[in-house]
Amino acid sequence: MNAVYAAMDALLPFEFLRYAFMKNALLAMLMIAPLFGMLGTMAVDNRMAFFSDALGHSALTGIAVGVLLGLRSQMAAMLAFGVLWAALITFVKHHSRMSADTIISVFSSTSVALGLVVLSRGGAFARYSSVLVGDVLAITPGDLLALLATLAVSLALWALLFNPLMLTSVNAPLAQSRGVRASLTEYAFTLLVAVAVMVSIRWVGVMLINSLLILPAACARNVARNARAYMGLSVLIALACGVAGLALSFYLNTSAGAAVVLLLAACYFCTLPLRRR
Amino acid sequence: MTTPQTARPGAPKLRHPDGCHGGSPCGLCRIEIDHLSVTLGGQKLLHDVSLHVHCGELTALIGANGAGKTTLLRALLGQIEYTGAVRHLTQDGRPAAAVRTGYVPQQLEFDRSSPVTVTDFLAGAIGRRPVFLGVGRAMRARVGEALSRTHCEALADRPLGALSGGELQRVLLALALTPQPDLLILDEPVSGVDPNGLEAFYRTVDELRRTNHMAILLVSHDLGVVERYADRVVLMQGGVVKQGSPEVVFDSPEFAAVFSGRGGRA
């Protein structure tokens, strides 16, 4: 790790990177931003913005479960809960005639309330309030390794999932007629999003995680003219706003997640007039 | 009332009396649907459907909404469970190898603001390379070739969501034809398409039927189109109530009963 820090000192002699915690934050951002920029494209194309929002909120319950079980690391509990929750929402969505947004809303409310009840017991919620807005100071070298592993696995899966997801977003029966296993694809994608959300939520925050997923893709849609540009721009915009937002939060002494999302929103409104239609 | 009928094996075909000749890689000659039923959530959607679909013919499924036409297509596509049998047979009655099915769905509802282009979409459906890496020259050529079959090469770089209804259906038809299918399934492919687009679409389908050896199964509400282009018509209402040539079905009392509200023949 020290070698990485030394290299960063040599290559990036910026004031905000003098501290180790900011170096960690930057490294984390360099992995979180492309991950979310990438996943966001198909989350938007498959109209899953509301779903991923619910998933972000479920992290509260994930942490609560971790606390109840007395786990030292909450990450395992959050991951397990996020994956189960995502699979459950998708399952109920497939097997119920209720509209998807109602189902997602029910699940989202349940997980938020459950999380709050557990975490606020005895007035102790203040200890966990950083979960809402994220805390870049909390990133450890171990977390960075977990992120790196997530990014690597996600990239490999993405190469397999992108085409099927693109077909399914247009028409599921058509995708199936071409050999795509539509429901397997959907489960794999929702689980991927669940894992990405859970490994990043402590730094980005429950309230902002969904913006990080949706906004880069929404910006990229304003300018991209094909799938490659869509993905490329989404990742680039996420990276640029991620790093700039991190620096900005250092100088303004404010929440990093919020600064990143504000920049992304600005990016969205600036690119809006470039839309063709 | 449901009166399942089974076409006699070797029954004379309407426009291709010589039977099936070569052309199809798997040697498919006909698809025999035998006593097919579909029950979903305790509700019987299709009851005892028996019919034959022949290569080189356009078979049209007609009937009121909820008659089970789309359900039958989905069963043939293997997307829902059914009882009964679906057999793919060669000319001499042996099972045909690996039957390829092309499918054009009903008018689509999708996010039309996505930047995914026609080329992206086709390349993603035909090839395995993830299209976010870009579409290579060889694949671009394959896509162009596919699009030229339905005369829409000019649409290659348009966003999929920017196409008109007729353009979109021609693109989806081009996709369904790549690789060349043995069975082409068209599920009300032109609902909501302007008259010019409709004519162009069916002229292309007609041309395909004449020049390629494939069975075409069409669901349509447009009885005028069915009368003009179909070789065989199957009237459905929970099952098959009448099948035969367009003339036979359109002049039948069963047809009058189903479409009485519409003033008879279209």
C-alpha cells in the first residue's frame, strides 16, 4: 500500500491528496465511478432506477442485521442481505400481478423502517447517521481490495451480460427467441447491482447511491449516438465528476457523495440541450 | 365451441402442391402441433390445438382478442409450458434436425431514448462480442447484409428508438431472418403501422415465402392482409375452430360467429 501512496505522491502532487485517507478515497472513487457508470447504462435502459433506489435503502437493514448478529464487519451482513433482498424483489415482481413500482415501494419502505427500528433503538441512530450521507474517511486498504475484486468480477460479468440486457430491454420474448435466458440475465444483473451498491454504500451514502448509478448514464444518453459511446461516456462522466467532486468536498469541507452527485446533476442539465430529440 | 381438427398427413398444400424441396438446412417440411393445451394459473388458455404448419406457406392465425393466438406462438417459441406435442418433421416424416425459429414480436414498448442504434442492436443479437466495445467491420457488414434483406440498410446508424413503427418492424424482421430460420413467427407485426409501412412489410414477407424455403406463421387482426397473403388460415377461439384455405375459413359459419360483431368479412 505504501508503494501505491508513494506513487500517488509523485504523480499527483495535489494538496487534497496529502492525506492517506484522501488517497484511499481517490482510489476507491477510481473504482466505484466506472463500476456505477457501467452498470447504470443498462439500469436506465431496463427502467430500473426505482429498483436500484430501493436497493440502496435496503442497505440500512443490511447494517441493522449486521448489528443484531453482532458482526464485527458489517460488510458481510450487508452483502448477504442486499443480494437476498434484490433476488426477493425480482422474484415477487415476476410472480405477482401488482405493478412493479408498487412492489418495489413496499419492499423499500419495509427495509428502511426495519433498519431504522433496529438502528435507532435506545436513541443510538446518531452512530449510524454517516450511512445516510456516506463517509470517505472510513475507507481502509482492506475495503479497497474488496472494491477491486468487485470491479474485476463485474467487468467479466458485464462482457457476458451487456448484449442480453440490451436485447431484453427492448423485448424479453424476442431476446428469449434468440437464446437469451431473460430471467437469468435479470437476476444476474440485479445481483451485480446489489453487490456494487453494498460495497460502496458506506462511502457514498444511502441517500445518494442511486444518483451515482443513474446520473452518469442519463448524462451519457444526452450526447451518445451509439452503444459504445453510451458506455464510454457514462464511465468517463462518472470518473470525472467522481474525482472532481472528491477534490471539491475536501476544499469545501463537505460530503463527498453530495459533491459528486451535484456535479453529475450539473453535467446532466448542461448536456440536456444536446439531445437530438 | 372447440372442434380440434388435424390436417391429414400429406394433405395437398395450397400453393406448393409439389411438396417441400431442399433449401432448408435442417430439411424441415412441416411442423405438426398435436393436441397442444396451455394452462396458466389454473386457467385454460388453449385447449387441444392440432394443426400443421408447412414450409413454403404462410399460415395465418386469426381470432378475437384472447383467443389464444399469442399463447400458441409463445408455446411454439418454448416460452411457456404446454401439454401435447410439437413435432418438426422432414418431407419423409422423420424428425428434422435443429429447427431455427425467427420471431418478430408485436409492436414494442421500450425506452425509446436509449442511444442504442440499429447496428448495435442487431450486432448484440447476432454476435457474442459485447457491443459496448464497438461493432467491428465484419459484424457491420453482416448487419448491413441482414438489413438489406428487408430493404432497410439506410437505417443502420439510426437509434432504434427513433424509428417509425414500420421501420422498426422491418428491422426486427431482418433480425428474425438472421440466421435464416426454418420457421418465421410474426406476432401481429404491423399493428399501429401506417398503410405504406404495412404494404412494404407484407410485400417483403411474401417475397421471402416465395424465394426461401421457410414456414411462416402469422398472427394478424387485419383480415384483408390475411386474405391476400395467407395460404392457410386457422381460426382460433381457445382452440382451433376452423382451418383451411382463406376462402373456406372466411365463408364458414364459425368465422361468421366469431366476427359477427365486425360485419363479417373484412
